[in-house]
Amino acid sequence: MRSTGDALDEVDLSLLSQLSSLAHPGTLRLVKDVLLKSTCVLEAFGNARTNRNHNSSRFGKYMDINFDFKGDPVGGHIHSYLLEKSRVLKQHVGERNFHAFYQLLRGSDDQALQGLHLERNPAVYNFTRQGAGLNMGVHNALDSDEKNHQAVTEAMRVIGFSPEEVESIHRILAAILHLGNIEFVETEEDGPQKGGLAVAEEALVGYVAELTATPRDLVLRTLLARTVASGGRELIEKGHTVAEASYARD
């Protein structure tokens, strides 16, 4: 079963639902609660609102379903490929980033957002405001972010994600949002910032370090400089320019 577009996504869901209804009761949970829930998770992280479709698939997937000798489904695999990674960084006017970012912001409770150092408004973050597709607009996309966040979190639980793994995913999403807000400025001093370059808002570096369990100094060095080999194979750190640091951040 091969899918590359939005219409085929709906066909996949219809076929899986039909297989679920025809399967032996003992295998119904396997198909419905694992394969269908997997599709729910894939859509959150691989689908986005575009100007032509409010739930456009931005990746391809190959679904392989295994059957026993009686014709009942007993397992399967979903292989994803060709994810539109560039959408994380940039969206066309009127479009959005992947659903998962907005679901996290709109669907998390206040305590969870505070723990992730996030604000609820997607317009605060560079990676979720560029396309300006934030109004209620077509299909009321934002209206469903809250309930879809709960559905995706439950889907991850059903297919075997532990609470710690779900939390780690949320932390990674939050770190990406904070990373996108980091900007660089030139300074006159050559301190630890490397080459007179500094982060405009250093608190964001701390958030990224905390959420990814990475030493803060390592995050800062990675953003502001790169390691190069000299002619004698000696490794040295060379400070980025503003443009180079922005590219490395992305």
C-alpha cells in the first residue's frame, strides 16, 4: 500500500478501517489501535496546512500489512520517506509548519507549557509564524489543534510510547521552537562568544540546553563557532559570521 498524497491518505484510512471491521476480533485491536494510531502520529509530524489543503501530507509512506493463513492481519510496517524538512524553517504565505508544533502550543496545559518555557501563541515563534497562516481561516485549522494534541498523545501511548518518551518528543519540539528564535549580533569584544559574535537573547540558549539535556556552553559554542583542521591537522575553533551562525542554527 503506497501513499504519496492527501487523497491517498484518506484511502489508506478507509482501507485500514475496513480491514479492522472484517478482521477476527482478536486481531481488531492490532489493526485499529496500532496501524491506525500510527497514521495519526505520522500526520501530526508529517502533515501541514497549505494553501490548497488543510491537512496536506508533506512526506511519502509505504505501508506493509501482514496477514495470516486465515486472512486476518497480524502485523505491519510503515516506512516514511521524502519528508519536506525545509518546512520546519520556512513556510509559504498562508501556510503553516507541521501540525505537531501548533498542537503542542494549543493543546498543552499551562503547567506543561511553563515547563517547556513556551507561550501559547504560535505567532511568538519564528518557525510557526512565517507563513502567517494563523487565523481561523480555511477549515478552522487552529480550532482542532487542541483536541488533536490530545488524540496524538493518546495514539503514541497506544502504539507503545512510554510517558517519558512522549515528554521527550514534546521537549524536542519546544527546543526547535526556541532555537528558531535565536538571533545573532556582532560585538566589539572577542570574548567566549567567538569572533565578536553574540546571541541576542541568551535565555533561549539556556532553554535549548535544558530541553535537550546538553551543556549550555556546548550549545553556545556550537552556535557561534565551528571546528576546522589547520594545515598541520591541528583542530582550531573559528568564529561564525552572523550569516554563518544563522545557517548553522537552521
